[in-house]
Amino acid sequence: MAKHRGRGISTIEYPTGMNQNGDPSQAWVKLKPDGRVDVFAGTVDIGQGSRTVHTQIVADTLGVPYDWVTMDNTNTDSSPICTGSFASRGTFIGGNAVRFAAEKARERILDIASKELEVDASDLEIADGEVVAKGAPQKKIGIPDVAAAATWTYGELITGTGAAFKPYAAVDDDTGRVEIEPHSAISYAACVADVEVDDETGDVRVLRLVQVYDVGRAINPLLVEGQIEGGAMMGLGLGVLEAAYPYYPSVEHRGEQYGSYLAPSMQDLPEFDNVILENPSVDGPFGAKAIGEMANNAQPAAICSAIHDAVGVWITECPATPERVLRALDERAEPRRDGKRVVFDEDSSVRGVSSSGGRSNGAGFQLVDG
Amino acid sequence: MKAVGARLPRYDGLGHVTGRTAYVDDVRVAGMLWTKALRSPHHFAAVRSVDTRKAEELAGVHAAVTHADVPKNLYGHLEALGVPADEPLLADGEVRYKGQPIAAVAAEDEATALAALDLIEVEYEEREPFFDVRKAFDPDAPRIHPWGPVYPHFGPHDHRRIRKGDVAAAFDRADLVVQGVYRPTAIEHCPVEPQTGLAVPEVHGRLTIYSCTQAMYFSMGVVAAHLEWPLNKLKFVGGTVGGGFGGKVDTATETICALLAIKSQRPVKWRWTREEEFLASSTRAPWHMEIADAVTSDGWIIGRRMLTLHDAGAYTRFSSYGLTKHSFHHTGAYTIPNLDFNGYVVYTNRVPTTAMRGFGVTSISFATEMQMNRIAKVLDLDPWEVRLKNANRVGDTSANWVALSDPSTVPVVQAAAKRVGVELKPEFRLMTKDRRSGDLLPDHLVEQLVSTDGGES
């Protein structure tokens, strides 16, 4: 009876945006008479920090200080459509919407500044809230003065709208083939889990998670790390703790409060080592890709493989609870070898469980080895 | 100063940790009523009658609604694509999961609303429930929906399929076939903020709906569809969510609050209890996945056969969407040229499953990565090397024939190995994500490549 350590690895990919596309996000940017910036978009901040990220994108697209920008995402009267904060689409698709809107507003700023400075708009650039003539830095005008001129001299509103949308990708129902890409950029990650398994109690402790994410460009590294570590805790819950139906498919013993449902908490926190790779996307804002959802996908397999490395049993029914680990240790199941076939987990397969082998009346599931 | 790339704190952090963020439940309006719902005590039953008259007569009760009060009771997320609606807002004739709402009341306070529920008379006729997706086609399996045990609308098929290359030839050629079953289970979204909504009737006939939805326009569309209202009669107020993780893509409270607000002409709030959140809110789906991989003794995966059963619970919601996404990604971060995938959305008498972080792909990441590690073990190869060998490369095509323009499987694996001090052999350490050539372009990977001019080779 002892504690055993083991290591497991996993590698994943994840697409940005709704599968098969067709999910618009739109935005509106306007300047106040003093050059401060309002952004209206329907993207809900579900804690991932999208409002902060969108504000950063608008600030740099316009060339104004970050604290000049205020985003209103509070209601559907003032905000145009955003399909929603899901499918890892906030930074990329919502972010492109505010970027496109800011680019349009930037053009209007340059038009007005061009009149005020008597310099062609194509010879102007914006930085730190000022419009400056290229090669002649003494010729410049602050964006507050541009906005004031627009309001009080020209009687105009500096504004811009943006819409990010990729058309619906139809799928061939016979083959699954698509003719156009059914998502935006794909993100990638690798995870290494170090665990300790107690072969007497079946308890699995995740000691360390080393995780590498290619996010294209980290618009806000602090929030990317928040996603990596928060996602990892959800992945840890999936891997070793949580079950809505502890004896699935039975509905018995379903937890009905926090005290009878094991969500991960601080006591489960492993050591984290986060690595952010930046391999920019071609069409995301500032090269960004998504990270939101994928952040809980890599850990369960890395953890369960680490359990195998530690004590030699494959847990393929998540979560790897002490009961499952102990039962697996008792059984020490070996795969069935049949010619060149190596067959694991036969008892839990459709063929092993259903009375008809999954094929009543000639119809039914098309089995992998049938 | 550049904002992009800066470690700026999130704008809402200070409000959250000082208790100053206003969530939907913090919005209190004069004259506000509270909602409670009568939920099915049975997993599966016929509902012979529902009588709310005594409940409506209770002092302090202002309105009660059943399916008869809903202009369009049946809803489906894919109606615009021609898939028939299948989920009633309030049960009509049948309940298919324990906790399914049958009627709702609005009263002066929560205690009165709860007392009113006891006065609603319902006649049930219990039926045998069904829970194990693997038995869906057994002759004695209970029939949950009239159209059969699985979602039937994948074009002409009752399953999502992927067919690529020549999978039979790959299995003939294989040195070994490694087969496994992977069953990640359902989990709760577990947000600290339970489902909460507030509908306020405005003087000119509009409704303002305070919502914790993750998707204001999406939920507004759901409410508008049930009410058969144009969008300009609704205003959603939201944008602040106390934890969603996919569960608040479901429109859980808003429509029933709207119906009760219209009927009572009073503001109506519905705040789920923690028990409702656990027992009646949607969960992540449980998945059943069987994979058989045709492999060569030197570690190439040359073919995959796969069967996936997605436990939808009682109604479809987003299940067919999630399964299609699953099918598109069922080879993980690797290039497997010969594929035969069948995936089914199977109905059971549990709460409908829904979107959750990683929807459709979390399951396949688990199955694929367990399978990779098993293959490495069976072949006695290094799991890092098996991954790098089969990794997606520029010019490869995915399961559904999407040309991969810039896959990072190789760089992330190499970076992880370096970080934990694993010394890869030079050919793996120096490998790139670039187009395949030489030893990394064996015969079995030629046909799946796209040509450099963008078409297939």
C-alpha cells in the first residue's frame, strides 16, 4: 500500500466561433465632443474579461489611451446583435466587430484632422490620442480637438459601425465534407499532468499541470492566464471529481446542493506552469485566436493517463473517483487480443450492454467493428 | 502606450470582490412579484390534466400559466434550418424528465408562490423511464418520442457521419487495431449565480427583461418566438453574469417571467433555488464513444472507425449542433486519412443536456488523447513521438476536408516537452509544422493533402 506518482500528456485543438459559422457580432463606436470613445456591442462578459479585451482592441485600433474608451454591453436597445458569449467567439468575432467599427471611426477622425491640418489624410497617423503628420511631427492635432471640430465646426458625428460574420458552411450529410471552412482560426494546446495515486484509498491528487497554449496573440496575458488556470480547474473537476450522475447511467445519488456535489475548490489546486505561444492568426484582432472553451479539454486525458503511468490501470469513465480507481485496481483488466485486434473496455461497449447488440430489427447503431 | 498585450485588470474585478456589481437578483422594482414553478416529480409520465384554478384563487397570487397560455409553446433551436421544434416551454400532455416545468405562478412573495404550487392539481400516469443510451435500439426500450430513440434530422440520416478515404483498406493494411470505449460523464455548470430573470411591463406595452443570459440577442429571439412578438417590443438588459460556462445559453427563466408579467401586468422575478439549479438545470452531456484505430507498428494511425452516442436528455436543444462539431474534430490534433464515423443523438429521461465549455469537443479530446496514450503503450512507443508523428501539418486536411493552413500541434508538443525537460530525439526536436515531405509523407498521407495552389492534390 503506497502512493505512486505518474505523468500523462495530451494535445488538443479547438476551433473559434460557432461550428458551421453563421454567427454575427456587430458593434458601434462613437466619439463624444471631447474625443472620449463609446463602444456599443452586445457581447456579454461572462467573467472571461471580454469587455476589457474589447476596450483594449478599440483603444489600439483608434490610437487613443485605454482609459478614454468606455464599453456599453448592457442592453439590446443600444447594442447591435451579438450572437452570444459561447463557442469561444468573444475575443475573435466580437473583437473583430469592435475593431472594424473602430477602423471606420478612425477614418472619420483622419478626415476631420485632414481638414484642420490641411494635410492629406493618407499622410496622417494616430498615436497616443494625437493625429500627427508623417515626417512632420510638429504638425499635429489632439483627438479631443478633432472631436470638438467635428461637433462645433462641421456639425458631424465621428462614428463607425462594424460587423463580423462568416457565412454558414453547409455539410454533406453523406460524408461530413464541407466546402468552406466551418469555423475561424484553430487554437492548439498541450498539457502535462503529474499526479499522485494512493492505491489504498484510490485518491488521486493532481500535483502539477504544465500547459502550453497557442492563442495567436495574447491581447491581455493576465486574462489568458486566468482562462488557462480557471479552465484547468474545470478540467480537473471533469477528470477526478465531478459527476451529475455518480452512477451514470443511473440517476440515483444525484447531488442536489454544493455539499453533495464535488466541484473543484482551492484544496484541489495543483501547481501551475503556463506557457503562452503566440503564432498569430491572419484574420483575428491583432492576430488573436480563441482560448475560452479549450482551457478545460486537455486535463482529463492527461490526468487519466498519468493515473495509468502511476498504477497501471486505465480509467476511461470520468471522473476517476476513488471508487473507480480501486475497482480498476482490483480488476486489473487486460485487453482481449484477437488476431491483430487489441480490444479494451469490452464490458462497457454497446455490444457488451445492449440486449440487441445495438441493432434491433436490422436497424440501429453502426458499430465500429461491425 | 499600447493597450494590446498589456496585463490590464478586468474592468469588473473590483466590483465583484467588493460586492458592488449589480447582478439580476440585485435589481428590485416596485410591485415586483415572485415566481415558482411546478415541476414534474416523475422521470417520464403522461399528464392527463392540469388545473390551476385553486392556486389562482389563493390570496397574493396574481397569475398562473400553463402550456395553454403560451402563444407558441414548442420551440427548437434549429427551426430556421427546417428541423421541427421538440421542446415545450411548459409541459403539454407528457413530462419527459424529473424537474420539467408544467405550470408557474406569480405571487407577492416566494412563500405564497410555493403554497400556490401545492394547490395545482395534476393527474399523472407514470411510465417506465429510459436512461442507458447503449440500449436505445433494444426491442424493449421505452419510447420517449414518437419519432424514435434518436434525433433523425441529419439530412437523410438518423446520425451524423464522416466518410473519408478507404477505411476498409486501412484496417486490412494495419499491423494492429486498437479499440477502446470512452465515457466522460455529465457534470453541472455550477454557477454561483443561479438562473435568474426579471420581466417588467412598461407603460407602452414593451417588456424590459433583466437577464443573466450569456447571449442577449439569442435569448431575446427565444422569448420573441414563444410570445410571437417582434423584437422592438422587447428590451434585454444584461451583460453581467455570475458564472455561465454554457448553461446560461439556455433561456431558462425569461419567457415564463414574460408570460406572467403580461398576464399580471406586474414586474415578475424568478430566481431558481440551488436545488433547482442542480436538479432541473441542464448539464454537460454524458458521451459514449467507441474508437477502433488501424495502426502500424511504427506508430502511424492510418484509419479510424468511431461510434459516438451523445446523451441528449429529454429534448434536443443544441445536441445535434454539438454532435456535428464533435464529428468535425474527431481526429483531434492529428491527421488520420481514412475515417468512418457515426454519431447519434440519443434521447433519455434525464434533464436536457446543453452547451458547456468545449461543447462537443471536450469529449473527443478525452477519447482521442486516452486512445493516443493507449496506442503508444500497446506499440511500446514514446507518447510524445506518436503525437508528433501523426500531428496536423500545414496542407493536411481535417476529417471534414478543411485545409489546415497553420496548425500548431508540433510547436505546442515540443514546447511542453522542453518545459518538463523531456529530451526528444533530434528528428522530433527539429520537426516543424510545415508541409509534409520525406519520411513524414508516407503513401497513406498523400491523398488527403491539399495541393499548394489551394485545391486538393
